[in-house]
Amino acid sequence: MSIWKQATAAANSPRVIAAGAIGNVLEWYDFAIYGYFATAIGRAFFPEQDPVAQILAAFGIFAVGFLMRPIGGALVGHIGDKHGRRVALTFSVAAMAIPTFLVGILPGHDVLGTLAPIALILLRMIQGLSVGGEYTTSIIFMVEHAPPGRRGLIGAMGCCGAVGGILLGSATGALLSAVLPVETMAAWGWRIPFLLGLMVGLAGVVLRRHLAEGAGKGGEGRSPLRETVQHHGRLLVRLAGLSMFNAVSFYLLFVYVVSWLQLADGIAPAHALEINSMSMMALLPWMVAMGALSDRLGRKPILLAATLLAFVSAVPLFWLMHQEGRMLVQFGQLGFVLSVGMFLGTQPTLMVEEVPAAIRCTAIALGYNVTLGLVGGLSPLTATWLVSRTGDDLSPAYLIMAAAAISFVAALGFHERSQVALASDAAPAPDGELCREGGAAS
């Protein structure tokens, strides 16, 4: 039986996988197309600035949306722990679909003047609130529905929704760039992918309306947020540190890199998107394979190997991507797929296994999104600034090395629970107490 068929059977129903993953598809599709079309968005909303300043401004608004992630994580995580996973998932997908569509029809600076970038900022903030809880809650929902021995596989499948959204955004951008003239793309063609996102959002709402709950609704008067902050601070720090490599590598290598290839290597936008799309296609099955492998070997060995590989290969691979010839650029990015896929395919399930069910949505959303919001959202902006400031086109590689080192140290602090039963709604143990059934431990 293939890995994909095993995943579908293990999750009890294809509907669970589809419903869990579709919100990630929408949300990361949206963030992907925003990153890919940052140059066109910068011209539309900041026309009076030079090209570098336009990209910096566009990525600045991209970062603002990400800075809302911790707040959104606390909000959606609270809903998931207090009122159930289904309610939280329905709320988050709707909160992304509507602003995505509105970005597509928002008039530019030539019509609204300074109100245009202000409105764009507000829409990105709402989307940031949504994405702050969507990814983590959907992963939790899927892993909670997975039987023992298949949690890593199912967790990787959930993560594929996010990567699938990036791939869908990349492929959509590549297709439009190939069929529409450059002038048309700059004028209004970049709006088409945002408008199409509404259909994915509607499908998500329909799929999630009748989902069965997994682990559960909290007791009356209990505050998951208060319990998490007061009693599980060290767990939050470990989750945040573990997420560092995810935050930096993913957004530099599969979002920012499209702009980097155009600026640093002079590659045409359509070709840059094609290169990125090919790498994303390779990333999907590799992540699933690594998730399945973690069910056999454990989560920690794979995470440690992934971060070590990324640390030693970042500079050589970026150097390869900076050479002439599309094949060399493609091989360079595919080299990063190895380490990033190992990490992304394994991290989600480890986080779910480490946190008690009663605070699972809140704790994971906070720990994960503080890093993704503060670090991931600023990574494209930081990389653009570093390359412009230092003149070193390999600067993004140093950011990846630093992130890999932090996540390596954080991974050492987690317990291996791949062969332990997943916690149900037992009361969470505070930091320092080992929870035999998968609770947090220091």
C-alpha cells in the first residue's frame, strides 16, 4: 500500500484529511502569492518609491500580517481548547477567505491614495489573525484522529496542505506570468490569484461544517491561555525555538527566493516561479516520506539530522543557486528540499505529542506563532535589507544557519514520544512534571 493510501486509511476518512488540510491550502496559497507578487504589489500601492523601496514596503506589510499571528494563535487556540476544534477551524478559514478576496479588488494608490496601503495593512492583519490558529489547530485535529503508529504520517499530510498551498500559489503565478504580458501582470494580472482564493475558502467552510470533534472542549471557567502562560512557560520557549528553522528556511527558500532570483540573478519572473514550483513538487512527497519514517525511527533523530544538514549546506547551496544556468539554480533549491522536508514532515507531530490535550491548541499556537510571526514574517524583509546593505547575495544563507543552530538545540530538549499513547483530556501537568500519556515535560 502506498504512503498516500496508508495516510487516508489511517485517518479514518478522507474527509478528515481534506477538511484538515484545505484551510492550510488557502492560507498559504494567499501568503505565497503575496510574496511572489511583492514587486507588482509594491508598484501598485507604493508607486512613488524606487524598486527596492517598493519591495521593502510590500514585504513590510507582509511582516505586519505575520506579527498578528501570536494574537491570532491565542484567539483561535482558545476557541479550539474551549469550544472544540471544529468551531475554531471553521472560524479561521472564513477569516482568511474574505480578506483574500478583498485584496484582489482593493484599488491601488492611484485611486485611493494613502488609504490604499492603509486598507491593505488592515486586511493583512485580519489574515494574520486567521493564519495564527489555522495551521496549528488543523494539524492537532488530524494527529488526534490518527491511530498509534501513523501519527507522523498524518501530521506530515496536514503539513502538506500548507506546502500544497504554496505550490498552488507558485503554479498559479507561473501560469499567469507565462500567458499574460509583463505589463498586464503589473497592471492587474496579479489580482487574479487573490480572487480565485475565495473558491478554496468556500470549499473549506463546507468541508468543516459537520466535522466530528477529537480531543476536547474545556471545562467551564477554565482559561487555556492562563494555564499555558502560568504553568508551561518553558514548554512555550522550547516550541518557539524548535520553530525557528521552520520560520526562516521556509519563507526564505520558497517565498522570498522568487524575488531573490530576480534581483540577484536577473532571472525572469516566470522562470523563477517555475524553478520554485518544481522544488515544491519535490518537497511534498519528501515530507510525507519523512513523516512516515519518523513513525519508525522517532521524531528527534530526524529533526536533529535536518537542522545539522541545513547548517552545513546553506552556503554551498545558495552559492550554487547564484550560478548561471537554470539547472544549477534548480539543483541548489532541490538541495534545500532535503533538510527542509525532513524538518517540516516531522515537527508537527512532535509538537502535538509533547503538549497536553487540555491546552494543546493554545500552547502550540502560541509557541509556534511567536516565532513564525516575529521571525518568519520578518525574514524576507531582513534578507532583502541584508543583500541591499552588504552587497552579499549569499546573506540569506547565514540567516538559515543561525536558525538551524537554534532549532537543533531546542530539539535536544524534547522527549521522544512517538511510541507513547497520545494524551486525551487529562488535566495538564505543569512544567517539571512528566506526563506519562504525552503531556509536557521539562
